[in-house]
Amino acid sequence: QVQLVESGGGLVQAGGSLRLSCAASGSTASTTVLGWYRQAPGKQRELVARIHRAGSTTYADSVKGRFTISRDNAKNTAYLQLNSLKPEDTAVYYCSAGSISYPADYWGQGTQVTVSS
């Protein structure tokens, strides 16, 4: 079983920055891939970024160049640095964990990010 604890959400003005953290506990195999998804009101949950234990990353086109995902394998923690935030980035951000085959098998409770214009 994997537990994910997120922190770092909040309210920020457009153009501002936030840093989200996700501390994972559980088996190494189940935390091979750590990721961030988001869900805005009335919309489907979508991938923001994910990172493999070896360091390879994937980003949604909408956040490339603005968001950066990283991880500290020793702490089994993933981070998401959000820069140049836009009102359309407003959403609940969820941390995910999983294997290569099932990269989003476990979910955190979510953290709210609100960007005001």
C-alpha cells in the first residue's frame, strides 16, 4: 500500500509561483513513477507532469516551460514547481504514484491551487 501526503497549495496572483510537495510511503515498485494531475471544476482530471525514479519526465503541453517536476529518491518525495501561474491553472492538484505499467495507481488527497487574475 502507498500513502501520499501533499502540501504547498494556496492562493497566488497571476504570474506568481508555488511549490507543491508529495511525500510517498510504500514499496519501491509502487513509487517508481510519481506524478501530478489536476482537476478544475467541471473538467476531467488531467496529467500535469510525472517523473520516473531514474529522472525521466513527462509534461502536459499547457505547462511546459512553466512547471518543473523533480523528486528526491532518498526521501521518496516529489515536487512540482509552478511558475508564471495563470488563472487557468486553478484546480485541485493530486499527487499520484505507481509502476511503469500503472503510473497512477495511488492518489493523494489533493491540494487546492487558486490563481487570481
